[in-house]
Amino acid sequence: MEQVLDFVAGVLERATFEAAYQYLSFAVAGALLLSAGWLWGQALRIMSYFRRLGAARAAVARVRTASGWKEGEGMWRAEPVIQPARYDEFPLQAMKVLNLANLKGGVGKTTLAANIGAALALERGKRVLLLDLDFQGTLTRMCLTQNEWLPSEDGDSPASWLVGGHMDGAQLREFTTPVNVGVGVGGRRSRFKVLPAYYDLATTENRVLVEWLTGDRRKDPRYTLAEILYSPAVQREFDVVIIDSPPRLSSGGVQALCAASHLLIPTILDRASTESVSTFVGQVSKLKTSGICPHIDMIGVVGTMSGAATSAEDDEREFLKDALHSKGIHLLSKEMEMPRRAAFPYALPRGIAFWAMGEAQSVQEPKNAIRALARYVDERMFNAGGQVQRLAPDGRPNERMLRRRRGRPRVA
Ligand SMILES: Nc1ncnc2c1ncn2[C@@H]1O[C@H](COP(=O)(O)OP(=O)(O)OP(=O)(O)O)[C@@H](O)[C@H]1O
Ligand SMILES: [Mg+2]
């Protein structure tokens, strides 16, 4: 009996030892497999990081010319270009997007954006959204009084959310604020709104760029704004979106060009400013012909702060006409130029000059200039070529027009 018990104990001991040995082997093999998988994942990440870094470097690389080196095409023309679905239909939508832009600073972009918006909303019955894409927030401060334009301490400005792509069309409507247009026209407030910007927008623009160049951003950031603006929620809410661009081709500036259906370029009539108009038109044309912002219709260059009784301004008008000849854009007539008036800089605490300057005889000239420009913009955007009805009865873009448009060359 004792022998039998010893035998059973021996068997059990061996079996336990073998099972333990087996378990241990499985555990070691599993750990090795997991480590190999983790290492493979890290290797893939490192390879893809270097691939993205190479693409980023290529996007900003200098190029060799016959006489040396020069800057390349710049990052905004970098491939691949990933446009939103149905991007070619965007310009056929009923809502229009007007971009006021110029790389020259202080030429009256913001002042014009606010005043054209006011004339379109208050006198031409349009539902207008003013989009402030300049972190200086000047447009925001023209439209909103007191501190209602300041972002909360623990949040960013709506423009930052927009350019960063952290909102959709429905949320954009919630972030807009009715413009303070003053007593007497209060009933129209709901038709005239602004989306505020603040200094945090500068950081967002840099982040968007870095994330794109290092490949951490899945979508092409050039079309973030276009995708949001052409969503059904925004389309239903507004007739016109007016974008006040910064005097730089920052992430926001490029998003504005890619979202815009129309471009208006304000300029002071002095040589430093008029010369820079051609440079800017050349840059936009390159972006347009290379298919980055193929839809943009350059509807005019308009003089601002004019009225100096010297022939120098006439010389600049002639200079501009020559420089713009055959560039697909022209200088708008004198009646649309914004004359220099103290009412524009000093209207700020009281809102937008168009209504703040009142109705006195002395302000009729600048008011009529704003009206003439707003009428021109309105007609170019909504009645161009007499093709007002661009949508089929079901609200979708008219297929016949789409085919015609697709058949057209991209350059105007
Ligand atoms: N028609 C005008 N008459 C007098 N002053 C004007 C007129 N238009 C604009 N200004 C003033 O000129 C300055 C620059 O105008 P504004 O801010 O509109 O230019 P901007 O091109 O938007 O500048 P930035 O490039 O810095 O954004 C402001 O002080 C503004 O009040
Ligand atoms: Mg400005």
C-alpha cells in the first residue's frame, strides 16, 4: 500500500512540475509575441513620422534656379490636395462667401468688411454673417460693444474653434452673436451676426499648420472652413458670409480663400500699397490655377481712404489699371471708393460707421460709396450673368449648370 501511495505522489509531483513548466513557457512565448508586436508598431510609427517629415520638408523646400536658390511654391500648394466631398458644387450654393483680403496691412479691409456687411444687412435685406479671421479682433470690436466679444477665461474665441475645425455648421450658428447696430434698426439684429476672434487664434493657426505638416491632422486644413460654411445648417441660416482676412497667408487666410466664392481687394492709393496688390493677385491666381481654390471669383480692387486733392491718386489708379490688365480682376470705379473720413476710425466705440455716422448731409458721400459698393457686390454675387436661379427646385445644385461649369476651364 505504501508503495502505491509513493508512486501516486511521484506522478502528481511530476505532473505539477510539467504543468508549471508548460504554463511558464506559454507566458514567456506570449510576452515575446507581445513585445514583438509592440516593437513592430513603434517601427511603423517611426517610419511614418519620417515619411511625414519628408513631405513637410518638401512642402517648404527652396528650389535651385539658374542663378542660385529661391523659395519654392510654399506649403499652401503642397500635395496631396484633399478637398471636401462635392467641393466643385460649393460655388453653386445659394449662400455666397465674400473674402476681403490683401497681404498689405492697414488698407481698410476690416472697415470695408463691416460696412459692406451693414449695407447688405440693413438696406439690401440679406442675412449676413461677418467672420473675423484676424486675431487682432478689430472687426469683432466694431460689431460688439463692451466686453461681450471677450472669450471666457477657460475657453477660446469662436474663430479659433472654427479654424481649428472643432465645430460643425450647427455649432457655428450657436457661436455667432447679433451685431450691435444700435437704436432704430434693432429689429434687423437677428439678420446680421458676427463670429468673434481674439488673440488665441494666432496659436490655433500655428497649431493647425504644425499638425498638418507633421501628419497629425487627418483632414486637409486648407478646407476646414469651406466644409463648415457649406454645411446645410449654415446655408439655411445666411445669404452672405463676409470674411475679414488677416494681412498674411496664415492658416486662416488660406482657409478663407478656399472657402470664398468671391474676393474683393481693398487698397490705399499710394505706390507702396498699389504695388503689393499685383503681388497678392499673382499669389491668389497661382492658388486658383493650381486647383487649391479654383472657385474664387476676383470681383475687384477697390480704393480706400481716398480723396486727397492731388493728382498722385489718379496716377495710382492708372498704375493699378495697367498692372491688373489681363489678370482677371479690375479696379472698381471711383464712386465705390471709400473716401477718407474721421467717421471711420472714430466710429469704433459706437459700432459700424455705416449706421453710427447718422444721416447728416456731410456723411452722405461715404455712405453713398458704401451703398454703391454693396450694390455692386450684391449684383456680382447673386445676379452674375443673369443666372440667379442656380438651384434645382429641390434645393440641390442644378445638374445642368454643374455640367456646364465642370466643362469650363478653371482660370477665369
Ligand atoms: N475710409 C477711411 N477713412 C479714414 N480712416 C479709415 C478709413 N478706412 C479705414 N480707416 C482707418 O484706417 C485704419 C486701418 O483700417 P482697417 O483696420 O480697416 O485696415 P485693415 O486692412 O483691416 O488693417 P489690418 O491689415 O491691420 O487688418 C483704421 O484705423 C481705420 O479706422
Ligand atoms: Mg483688419
